[in-house]
Amino acid sequence: MDHETSTGHITRKAVLRAALAAGMAAPAVLMGVPALARTLTAGEAAPALTPACDDGDDPTPPQTEGPYFKPNSPRRTSLLESGTPGIRLTVSGYVFGLACKPIPGVLLDFWQADTNGAYDNSGFRFRGHQFTDARGAFALTTIVPGLYPGRTRHLHVKLQAPGRPVLTTQLYFPNEPRNNTDTIFDPRLLMTVRDAGGAREAAFDFVLNVPQDPGPSPTPSPTGTPGGTWAAGTAYRAGDTVTYGGPGYVCLQAHTAQAGWEPPNVPALWRVG
């Protein structure tokens, strides 16, 4: 994702991303934007704070799921296995809301083709999910996917913030010849990619349609009727069963429950059972 506007100014989101990477807390980031912006722009005047996170491509646009999504992927940050062929790829970034504030606890479910362009439909090779950390950051270790017939090189991902709808989208690689012929390709979903000693490092920041105010990130309000065996703070495994508001649910993916992740709210984690 491009971190500059058409005028060449560093965007507010890029400033926040740089500060988060340096370990600053979100309130400190907001207070320190002018100084950080001067540093990033090498002496240029600092851009004014904007009221919303809008870099011209926000929120992150959705894309088709495609035919090969599978639920119940394992929780992991690395999709590599012993002897996995292919060019090693790391993808990292942050997940922001509409006010450019990072969102912790976002579910990201990745899946992709192997180096030959084939998807594993019987198992879970090159499939896995994770959650953003307290800074709203994520990191994935995998390989550069091969070319699937009719498509350019891409990664699939589903994202869901606590208590919010699922965003399904895809990520793309710059300078791929098939970007010009793939009818699904969207340049707003290009990752920033660089070579790193025979491997590649990519970065992309997602922006979800999550309202935010200038204060701390709001705690999502759970929907549904309280009551049952489901409990925040519990570590659930795939196959565990709970009740919530009357119905029973089966856990689809291992996770630690938190407010906003109640079974009716998160179909990626629970199904009625």
C-alpha cells in the first residue's frame, strides 16, 4: 500500500504505523504526529491532522472469496513446513479502524496456492489464522504463491474485528505481468514488496470499517442474549462446545474468547451445533 498521497505528503496512517513500529502507544502517536511527520518528510512542513483515516483507498476494498476457502484452519503465524519449496515471504502490517487507530484482536485467516499454483483442498497446507496483537500488528511467514490459471499472483485473507462483519479480500504483488490481464486485480490491494537476501518482505496495512473516536478503541457491544457456558477469557479449541443465549455452538478455530467474540457475532469462530 502506498504511504504517500498524490501530493507527496506522508499520510497520517503512515505516521501512525511508523510510531507503532517504534513501540509508541496510540495516544502518544496522536500527540506526536507533527514531529514524526517532520522526520518522515525530511524537513517538510508537517501535514495537518485529518479527521478520518482516508488515504484514498480506505477502508480496504473487499474481493471475492474464490472457490478454495476452508474453515477450521490451524492457528499459526508460519505456513512453512519442513522441506517446503518456494521463495520465502514474510508479510507484516497493521489493522486500523476509520480513525487510523490500531485494532487489537482482529482475526486474520490466510490461504494461498503453493509454489506450483495448487491449493490444498484436502488438508491445511498454506492455510492458517492468527490475531493482531495489542498494537494491531500481524506477521505471516509463508512463500511466494505460484500462478494459478487465469489469475495473477495473490494471497487470500479474511479479517474480522471483534463484533464486526467479516472482510474478505486479496493481496497482490507489484510488477507482475498478469496484473494487467487479471480481471479481479485491484491496484489498491498491492503490497509493498522488497527483496531480502533471496527472500522477500512485504507490507500491507488493512483499514476496517470500524468507527473510532479520538479516545481509546471502543469495546464492541456484544449482541445476542447473555447467559450460557461461553465465557470471556476462556481458551477454546476447535470442536469445543458452548451455549450462549440458549443455542449451542461448536468452536471452529482455536482462540481465547473476549468481549465481542460471542458465538452469534463471529461465524468464523463458531457455528450452531
